Amino acid sequence: MDIIHLLPDSVANQIAAGEVIQRPASCLKELVENSLDAQATHVRVIVRDAGRTLLQVIDDGIGMSEMDARLAFERHATSKIREAQDLFSLRTMGFRGEALPSICAVAQVEMTTRRAEDETGTLLEIHGSEFIRQEVCSCPVGTNIKVSNLFFNVPVRRKFLKTDQTELRNLLTEFYHIVLVYPKVAFTFVHNDEILHELPAGTEKQRIEAVFGNPKRNAYTSSFVEIKTDTELVSVSGFVVKPEAATRKAEQYFFVNGRYMRHPYFLKAVQTAYSGMLANDYQPSFFIYFNISPESIDVNIHPTKTEIKFADEQAIFQILMASVREALGKFTLAPQIDFDTAGAIDIPAPSDRPVSRPQVTVDPHYNPFHTRNTVYPDKAPTGWEGLYENLPEPEETLTGPVWQYDGRYLITPRTDGLLLIHQHRAHMAVLYARFMDQLTHTRGAMQQLLFPEVLALPRDEMALMGTILPDLQTIGFDIEQLSPDSYSIQGVPAQIADRSAVPVVQEILLRVKERDANTQQEWREQIALSLAESAAIPTGKTLTEDERQDLVSRLTQLPQYTRTPDGKTIVSVIGNDELRKRFEV
Ligand code: ADP
Ligand code: MG
């Protein structure tokens, strides 16, 4: 039986339009998802030049009939959905019938496919939507799709692609999103004849190990603890890293009903569960799988979006946080955190309420230069800076010479020792204070651009932009809405006049979004932080004696100058005792 039918127009129109294939990674996603929908048990991905010249996906799934093979390349041809309402109870991956026609519109596609019940298979070739040939062929059961020279007929798109390294990373990211939810399917990933991944079928944990583990080292997954909570609303399972094994660069994955999703709000739930347990800058790695009735989520049907709305986000936040905390509680009774203080650290026991600050006693002579995080003063500490909040800042004004070392550090004497100052961060803290001041009291100076720049934004960011626009104008941006999906930037704050404006604004939006900055105070902090980061003197810049003096004096006038607003160390001291010790013998 042929199983493909055409979608009625009414359904087709309900489906959000949008470009399906933006880069090799989106092509990979569509092809591999098709293989999984076709019940493949082994999917092989073969890539050349990061997908620029070749992207091939070979599966051992159900294959297609001769007729289906041809129909599959028609727009809105799908075997997976019949009615609009099916869209909302979706369980299969693809459902729009858009992928194959989109791919073959922008590449040279050759496909062979055979069903188990057929003796011969079908070979089909299409170049840039142009039918080349369809023939009977002999081939194994399953489907083999070869996409060559992606965007061969769309030079703009080709130019838009990043370096091979970046595109390969995009391909792998997309690949991980899929393989982590299909542990029972074997996958192979080959790039330029090198096998990058050979993933046998197994459990979720084995899959995580196979993808991220290093066979030569200790098992990667042994640094994780399992979480598992079943409620009527949602079931949550997966793995979260033990606090002592957290790293700066974390693997953070949420999946819902077998799909990868991004979810900044739930990320916050996990981070909250760890609060007080991670050193500054450290992030928890996790692989968390949600299962929930499809009626209570809104799968964004745009093919390239990974955000998903839940009907009951606050309840799930609580469930998730409690679940992670419970798992951590079991394994952190005796915390192994190696922190360089003389203080005793007491991790709070798991409870349903947000954790209060960890209880500590600190040797006050150790290092009096840490202050609390000023960006999130009301929130749980993001690192250890909360430990030092009551320690006094030294009152002394610095009058000695300021030396520069390695283009990065400033060194200046003080009565109790030598102060080492991180130059870029020092400047960033100074600028942050000034930007915050401009946002709340004065106006920033604006520099008109010679050529206005256009900033095109996706819908969700347009809304966000509307919200923060008045503050951007206060701080010195001259920005106007141009169309329903773009803004024009005509002027920028004087301090960043030498940067190109679009990335700076994009960075601001990204930060506001990622930090979930919902109040004016919060987004102002993110705006100030982002601009300070862009405008601060870069590492490696040689400063004159005057500039060095000026920076140190402006830094030390700040109410808190030993840490950046986002918690990084600015000042470190080598005490006189320590100096003396070095010359004892
Ligand atoms: P969708 O996946 O949204 O249905 P596609 O354009 O990706 O749309 O695919 C169209 C149809 O082609 C699918 O519905 C399916 O019937 C068929 N198809 C695509 N890839 C495969 C495959 N690897 N194995 C079997 N059938 C496939
Ligand atoms: Mg599909």
C-alpha cells in the first residue's frame, strides 16, 4: 500500500511558514528525523566539508514504495498527519511534509530506497527542484539520501555559512540533540572519512557515556547522579552532575517527549537547586528528560525553533527543582568541594523552599577582597561570593606607582602587600557603574552613525526589544523600528562608537533573554554589563602611566571593586607575609 497523501490546503496554511533549511545542520536534522520516523535501527550520517559538499543519511528503516519515493518530494506530502488537530498531539518528528522538497530545492539530491516487501528499489535524482531521473535499482532495505553541494544554486546562502569548523560543530550539536533521545537506535557519524562517533544501541546512560565520555578516562557518567520523579503533571528523569564534578563548560540538555528543547526558566530551576554548591563560574551539567501529555505543551511548529511552552511552567519548575535537589542531597552529605578558604562549609539539606545562603565561617585574614555579587544581590548566590559579604573593604587610598604586566595586569603597592588587578575587568567594573548611573540618573552621550545599521530580529526578540528600547535610548542608542521584524540603529553610546552596532545590540538581547531579566532593574543590569564588556579596554593593550593611575583610582572609588558585577575576580593580593616567606631561605 502506498502511504503518502497530500495535506489539505487549510492545514498547510495553518502551518507556520519558514525556511526549513538554513544550514547543513538543519538538513541533517530533517533527514535523521525522517529515518527515525521510518523506524530505523541504525542511522549512518556521512559528511564531507562540514556538509557543504556532501551530507548523506543512510537508514535501515521501512523505505518507500516507488510512488511514495516520488511523492515524498512534493510540497506538503507527508505520511504523518491528516488533520490540523494532529498537529497538537504530535508524537512523530516530522509532520509538515516540507523537508524533502525544501532540501531538493537547494541541493543536488540522490535517493535510493526499498521496502522489505519489494524486490527492487527506486533511485530518484533531483537537482534544485528539477527532476532528473527515477529508475528501478537494486539497494538494501531502507533509505539512502545523498545531498550534494548544498545551496549550489543559492550563492547568498552559501556565503552565509560559517567556517567548516563552526558548521561541523552545528552538525554535531544537532546530532547530539537527536541521539541522546534515541539510545535504542545505533548511530554512526563520519566526517571527511573519519569516524567521529560510533554509537551502539543501549540505555540513556550508555548513550551519554558514548557521546561525551573519553574511553581513556574514568567513566564520564560516574560523575552524575540519577534523578527520577513521577507526578500526575509530568515525569522527570535523567542525570545531573555531582556538584564537585561541575566544570566551567557544561553539557546542559533538556528533552521533552523525545525532543530537545531550550528552556531558560527550567534551567534556572536546576541552577537554583545547586545554589551554594558550585564555585563561581561553574555550571551544572545535566541531561533531563521530561515526559508530559502533549496537550499540556505547545510545540512550536516552526522547524528551527527549540523553545517549547508548557501550560504549567511554575509547577514544573518546583517539581524539577525538588527532584534535582533531592538527588543532590543524597550524594552531597559530605561535600567534597575543594575551596581555597579556611572556612567550614555547610551545604543546606534539601527542602522544598529555595536554599538560603550557605553557613560559613571564614578566616578574615585570608582574603578580604571578595564581595558579593552586585548583579544579583537579591538572588541566591551564583557562586561563593556570598561567603564574603560582610567583610570590610580596605579604606586605604592607593598613591604608589602602578605597573603593567603582560598587557593584562596592573600591579600597585599597598601597606599590606602588592595588589594585582585584572585590567580588562577593572575597566569593565568602572564602565558598568557609569552605565548604571546613566540608566538611572543621567543620559548617555550618543554618537551618530555614518551609515545606519539594520537589525533584523525574530518575533520573540522584537517583543523583547520593544520592552527594553526606552532604556537603550536613555543610554545613548538611537534606534527606531523599521518594519514588523527589524530596527534601524542610527546612533550608539559614545563608549562603543568604534564597535559595529548590530552585534552589540544582539548581545544585549541575548543576555536579557538568557538571564531571564524580567524587571527593569534586571534588564538594566544586563544592558550595562553587556556594554561594559564590549567597551572595556581589551586584554593586551599597553596603557600609559596616566591611564594606569586613572584606572586604578576610578576602580578603587567604586563601592565594591574586588569583583566584577557578574562575580569575576578583579583584585588579588600578595600579602607581605607571603612575600617575606618566599625569601626565608
Ligand atoms: P515529513 O517528514 O514532514 O512527513 P518530509 O518532507 O521530511 O516530510 O518527508 C516526506 C515523506 O517522505 C515522509 O512523510 C515519509 O513518508 C517519506 N520519507 C522521508 N524520509 C524517509 C525515510 N528515510 N524513510 C522512509 N520514508 C521517508
Ligand atoms: Mg521529515
